Amino acid sequence: MRNAHLSLIALTGCALAVTACGREDLQRNFGLIREAPDEFVVTTQPPLSVPPDFTLRPPAPGAPRPQQQTATAAAESALVPQAALTQPASSPTGAGSPGQEALIAAAGPPAPPNIRREVDAEAAKEASDTSLTDRLMFWKSPPPPGVVVDPQKEAERLRENAALGRSPETGDTPVVKSKPKTIFDALF
């Protein structure tokens, strides 16, 4: 019995000693605290692929992969997509790769330099500048343009033309006449 009490006291003492060492460190060591990775340090590796031409020289051991970008260059190409189509400064000829040239040729002629101004001017013509006062005073929209065809009378006219062997265009198309507006209709 005495050994059981001693082992219980020793176990309690060990538990207190472990918890006295630092609660947060203990929780981190046992995986009870979740730590998110630093999003600025996480990078992705481009996938491995088999080259289409097997006569390529193997890369030198320890040399950087040619398709791998630095984190700065990857962030710049994500933030400024136009920079992806520009030529790198290290290119001796200044011309793009055949793939880039084909892509630019397939895209068609370049946009005029003042395209943004033209688009903004057209959008300004389309947008209606109505102030709050105009919207309050003229809150009722005008009726839609055009006429409404009376479907029953039009079907009757077409049946009559078909029975008599006449063209469907023969005769006047019946329209729905709008009733005259009263003062109450004008207000609401």
C-alpha cells in the first residue's frame, strides 16, 4: 500500500514538474497549438516533365532549374502580368521566344494607345447623370417604345388569310390601344 502511495506522489510530482516548465511550450510539443505557415515563405516547385527532345544535355548538379523563378520574380509576375510578356534584360537578341512571338501574332494588332480614354468616353455617354432631385421628380419611367399586338385578333386575321388563300402579310396587324390616362394614372 505504501508503494502505491509513493508512486502516486512521484507521478503527481512529475506531472507538476512538467507543467511548471512552461505550459505553451508543452502544448506546442504535443501538437495542441496550431501554427499556420508563413504565407510569404511558402513557395511551390514547378512540376517535373519529360522534355520533348531527348538530346538535351542533363543539368549540372547543383545548378538552379531554368524554369524556376525566384519568389520576387513570381510575385512580380502575379502582380504585374504585363511584365511576363516583356523580354528579360539578360536576353542578348532582345527578341522573344518563338512561343511568345506566336502568341503575340495570334493576339492581333495592338490596341490604340488612347483606348482607355475611348472606352471611358463611351461609358460616360451610356451612363445617365441623374441627380437625386431628378430621380425624385421624374421617378416614373416612360413607357417602353413600340406597339403591342393583340394576339387573339392577330390569330383570327392569320386564320382568315390562310382560309382565303391570301398572304399572311395581307391586312393590318391589330394592336392593343392604350386607354387614355386620367389624372390619377398620371400621378401613379
